[in-house]
Amino acid sequence: MRIEIRDYREADLPEMIAIWNEVVEDGVAFPQEELLDEETGKAFFAGQTYNGVAVDEDSGRIYGLYILHPNNVGRCGHICNASFAVRSESRGLHIGEKLVLDCLAQGKIHGFQILQFNAVVASNVHARHLYERLGFVQLGTIPKGFRMKDGHYEDICPYYHVL
């Protein structure tokens, strides 16, 4: 497998929507509860500043993606936010790391100065270890900031990285 991270294309949307929906359905990482369909997915991804996809250069299959967009407006518009999704069967292959590294570069290219994650679920230890290894700084902990799919609440940990 030779993974390339590149900008998404409209032909990628069905796989992107499926990967995104898998994470939403898991109910343990993304705040969204509504699944994307062809129409809402197209609009959702088109509305981002940048969408990166992890593509196997040999097969053309998409294994993961990220979205990049402003975290806020106006005087805080220099701070961006991102979300990452990797196919469940390909987790552990360091695709997430490639996506995060590309996102850091794209954030800077798009004129942002800081990448902030608002709500990393505390029990998402693999993501937290990756972010910390890549130089992200945890800002603290928000008790019971995320409602899990089963209804219980878990802490969230905001992170940031200067670009």
C-alpha cells in the first residue's frame, strides 16, 4: 500500500461519505449525529476550506480523510479546526498520522496560524498520543463534554498546535 494525501475530487465523495458516516455511527469521536447522504455530503465537503484524502496509489481506494476550516471568525479567524476519519479496517496503519501532518501543512498554506481541536474525547487515547507526539499541546479538560452514543458522558481535551 502506497498512501498519498491529496485534495479531494468529486469522484471521491461516495467513499468520503461512507468513511465519515462510519465514524458518526460509531458515536465515540465526532459530535455530529446526522449521517451524510449524497446531497448533504457534497455540500458539507464543498463548504470546507480544504479536504484531504488518503488514497492508495496502487488501488485508488480512499482509506481516510480530513476536513480543514476556520475555528471561528473575525479576530479569531487565524485559528483553524480539523476533523479526521480513517476506515475502521485500516486503523493502525499510520494513515491518521499522514493525514494530520498534511493538515498541519495545509493549514499554514491556507493562511492559518494555529490548528485547534475543540473536543478530543479523553478515551480516544490513540488520537491523543498521536497529537502529543506531533507537538500538539493539551489546553485542559472539559468534564463530561461529550455525550457518547450509549448516552454516558466523557471528558474532552482541547488541543492546539502553532503552524
